[in-house]
Amino acid sequence: MSAMAKEENALNLSQGFPDFGIDTQLIEYLHEGMINGHNQYAPMAGLPILRKQIASKTKKLHGRVYDVDDEITVVPGATLGIFAVISAVVKGGDEVIIFDPAYDSYQPSIELNGGIPIQIPLSFPDFSIDWNRVKNALSERTKLIIINSPHNPSGSILHQQDLDALRELVQDTKILILSDEVYEHIIFDGHKHISLAKDTGLSERTFITSSFGKTYHTTGWKMGYVLAPKHLTKVLREGYQFMAFSAHTPTQYAFAKMLEDESTYLNLGKFYQKKRDLFRELVKDSRFEILPTDGSYFQLLSFRNISQESDVDFAERLTRQHKLASIPISVFYKDNIDHKVLRFCFAKKNETLIKAAEILCQI
């Protein structure tokens, strides 16, 4: 859809990336890192100064103390971290439970490692998990459950009752968990992100992935990290060392410096809520139906009152005829379930959102 947007000279609210600049202080830190000689291979686990900052942040926010040397691994992007985790623990014939609609790296990462994705649709329109369906899907071959909160593409979040249900399901098993928390700081309306790091019963079997790109508006820098207890981190690193070995060194230095100021991530939810609220206010009088979003930087809009086209066809027509690109939600489902819903990224300049809303209100 981004390629189509470029081809059609359309506004691009499809792919999830900001169209505004980044903090100039971060650029200065990056330059400082290069000037000061941080240009060679970082240790495989990541620069110690960055891992210390990650450990400090995690303790402050979630109360869980991850060991700087043995339980934190910096990786070139959370997507690679996800692949590394799956490669570390999933073998031929292992089943992995994921929830549709799902971030589109999960299924191929499972299949490339010989695993079998067991895809459970989330309830529509609130995109909640039916834990009875999960219970019925468990088998002796279930190796991993992947959860994602705040959720891409829907913007839904997990609540304490979800963690309670998950803990009850896995407590007497060897099932592992991968918790994709890349939007952890982008959460709205007074809700709190409930990381699996908070839960003693779950954290000991859980890999957590997070992303500096989402937090600092630098998706092109490809920098994230994986938190996991020592015995799981050991398994992760055995494979990861042959994938990338280490992540970009001066970028790690820059993020370590940025993390010294906790306001840079603690205020992120408020920053994006203003953009979400602006976009929703601008389209409220359109024929599109606004679905709830409690986190991430995506807003779902239903076009069921406008057209009965497939969401793929409608998204393409919206791009080509009306010059506004979005993502059809059916592509995030194994069975291409079509609820007549499109995903719009509101991590954009206000003027971009205003122009996009004008187009939507004219349809």
C-alpha cells in the first residue's frame, strides 16, 4: 500500500511510521556516539550502558528486575527479535497459538521454523480474546503463545483478567509465551500497559519484545530489545548470534542517552492521544464508523455503510481514486476475514490528518 501511495501520489496512512521529524537531541546523541568512537561491533547482548538503562526503566515501570548481563538482549529491530525468539524455541511440528488479525511477521516466522500456526480470531468489534477457545486449542504440541498489547492492527489492549486467564491456562504446562509490547508507551484514556514483566507467574516463561523505533519515532533505525529470564535468554542468544550478532553501535549509544530522561517515553501516550482524538473528531461526521482504539497509533474505520466491496478492493479504490492509502484488515487474517474495516495510521503531522479527514468526509 505504501508503494501504491507513492505511485498514486496519495496521502499515506497505511504503513505504520511517522511523517514528522525526530527529537534533535537524539540526532545529537547519535553524532556524539560516532565522534566518540562508538563505531565498531557492540557486544552481542548490546552496549552495557543501554542494557542498564533498559533494566532501570523496566524496574521503574513494572517492578521486575532483569539482569543486565544475562536477561536483556538488544536487537536490530523488534521484528528480528520476534524471529529470533521463534527460531530459538519452535521446532518441526510444534504448534504456536497466535491471534488474528495478527502482525504479519508471526505466521511466516513460525512456518519458516517448521512450526504450525494455530490462529484464533479475536472477537469483533472489540478484538478481545476468547480464552475458552484458547483452552480448547491447546494440545501436547503447543510450544508457544504469542500475544500483542497494545495490539496491531486493532489498537485493543489486554487487561488484568486476560493475564489471569493466560496464567491459569499455562501454569501446569511447559508452554512458553512471546509478548510483543512494541507499543507499550502508546496507550490512552487513563489505561495502563500491563506488561507480562509485572506478573511473576508469567514472566518466568515469557520473552518480551519492545521497540525504540515506535517510542522515539525512528522506525527506520531498526532497534529493539528482548527481555527474558536467564535460561530463555541463553537459548535465544545461541541462535541470534548467527543472525545479526549485534545491533548498530552508535544508535545504541544514542538511545542509552535518551533513556536518561524518562519524560521522553512517559509522555508518549498523551502525545499520540491528541493525534488520535484529532483524527476521530475530524471524521466523526463522515459515513465511516469509528471503532475503539485504546493503544498503538492505528485507528480502525468501518466502511460497511458505504460499500459492500471487499476491504482490499475498497482500500485500493480509496488510494487510486481518492488519493488516501490505508490497510485492509482482512490481510492480517489467515482466512482473510472481511469485516469491511480499514486501518489508518495517525502517527502523522496534524496537517496530514486534516487532509486525510477531508478526503474521508467527502466519500
